[in-house]
Amino acid sequence: MEVVGPATDAPKVFQLYVRGDDDWIGDQVKAAQDSGFTMFCLTVDTAIYSRRERDIIKRWAPSSRRGRLNESREWQAALNWDNIKTFKDRHDIPLIVKGIATAEDAATAVEHGVDVVYVSNHGGRQLDHGRGTAEVLPEIVDAVGGKAEIVLDGGIMRGTDVIKALALGATAVCIGKLQGLALAAGGRAAIVRMLELLEGEIMTSMALTGLHNFGEIGPEFVEEAEPVTDPLVLSQYTHIDLSPLEYER
């Protein structure tokens, strides 16, 4: 955070995986604020590390699964609503709770003064057969009732995905896989180009739908339908030969 924070004056969020008690969290908050971060995010959907079979096949483990960091993961598993209350009582910084996937948890988050409800299923990697974020979003929007902002991720790969999420009630979306693909393809320049393409897709799709600004987007622009093809990790890119990836089905 000490490097990223001063690199830009743009608004920044620091996302934390908890590895200590409330005082330890407080130290992370202070360090983030000192580095110029204006929002703080607690991740709540990784109480335990899921069985990620592609990682197992590759014999790869993230740094958090190695050595002493792995030994302190019990703090993440023990994270609960009392920690959220303590956070709000102690710290003057907007709080995002990432990993909300039910209306009940969204309502509880609002009761605890959470500023942003972040709807996410961790890229579908944590729990097999869990519901998609677009499916749970409408009921979470109803539960929040305008008392907090709502951010969503999960499968945001095209401009139309952004529009769908906003139409269903999200305030904003986040991207993960799309950013990773761009970074791998060409570094910083490719990320900039990816964002330009995403912006163009959003503008074109809004124009063709008769929309002039984001404020006009509503649920009437989205209708549930059966998929026309089986979903795959790169389904959005139909020009790519997906035959080597059949094993992922």
C-alpha cells in the first residue's frame, strides 16, 4: 500500500484479508489512510480456502497459504458482525464489505452501518453451485433499500454486462478476469486499451437502447432468458478457438 497509495490522487480502496484481531485491523486502517486510501474493504467470503482444482493440478498456492501467513488464517475464519460493529465504532473511513451473496447478509450489513455492500461470489471459486451475482442482485437491492451503495463483480467482460448490472440495481461494477487478461496480453497499455474498449461498448449499447445517461438505466431494460450456449470461461469471445478448454465445462 505504501507504493500504490502515493502513485495517484484518484480515490483508492484498500482490501484486507484479516490476519489478526481488531487492533491489528486498526493498524491496517491507519497504514492505509496514511498511504492515501479513502475507503476500506473487508473480505468476508473466504472463511476457509476453497478447493480450487486448477491450482491443485498446477501445484500452486498463493502467498497467503504459505508459512506464517497461513497459520494466521483463523482470524479470517472467525470474522463476524461484532468485528464490523467494532470497525464502525473505531474508524472514520467508509467501509465496504465484500462477498455478500444473500439478502439477509445485505440487510445485516446495512444495520451495522456498512457504507458499501459488495456483491461477489469470489469469481465462483469458493463454493461450487453457488448462485451467480446477477441472480442475487435484485433481492439484495431490495434488502438494502437505498441505505448503502451496491457494488457487483462476477463475469463482467463486456459493456453490456456493465449495463445489465446497473439496470438490476448496482451502483458500480468491478472487474477481475478482464483486467487480468489485459495485463497478461500487454501490460499497462493493454489495460488502458481494455478500458477504452469497455467504455466504447457501454456507450454504443446505451445509444442503441435509447439511453442518454446512467440515470436512465432501469430493470425494464433486462429480461431473464435461457442461455443459447453452454457457459465457458471465455464465452464472450466467440472468435477464439475454445476446443483446448473443453475440460473446463
